Amino acid sequence: MPVVRAADAVVHEIHNARFTSLLRPGLGSAELCVWRTEVAPASAGVPHRILGEEGFVLLAGEVELTVDGESATLVPGDAAVAPAGATIVLANPGAVPATLLVTVRAGFAAELPDGSTFTPPWAS
């Protein structure tokens, strides 16, 4: 049984956020990817089009999730899903870091504003 110990989880930092791989194919999962995202205070991510469905659960702090131009503020315990093909932006308007649990299918990728495709290492 694959187990990822918190102390051994791989961390990636990009666009004012920290991504901690928990479950992904490179760690023994066949179909699932789960990671923890920590979004820095007073920051916004880069808009990108997701090429697969993405689910979010806010654990701490507050975030604003925008999906195809529609925004919602999430507080701890809230969950949201963004459909495949949607353009999303995740922002933390608050003064403290926000922490989310995020899940996608294995093979997840996104399209960046310049048209390039990005497969996040925390999901592969």
C-alpha cells in the first residue's frame, strides 16, 4: 500500500503558491491526484484553462475562486468544482495564507495564457 508521509511529500512553489504532492501516479496512484495548495496572502494566481475537472476544498483562510468569469469566496469547509475546459483563477485577498485540498484525475494538464500546455509535477 503506497503511503506518503507528510515529512516526505514533495513541495513545488510557483505563482505565489506552494503545492504539496500527496497522491499522484508517481507515488503509486493509478487514477487520482491530490495535493495541498497554500496560497500566499494578498495574491492572485495566473488565469489558466484546465483540461480536466478540478475539485477544491478550503481547509484554512479564505480564497476567491473564479471559474469562467464567475467568482465565489470560499471559507473553511467550502468545496467547489471547476469543469474541464473552464478558465480558472485562484486568489487570496486575505492577510493570512489560505490552504486548500485539490483533486484531479491522473493525466491532468492546463493551458497557460500563452497557449502552452502545463502538466503540473504535483499531479504526475
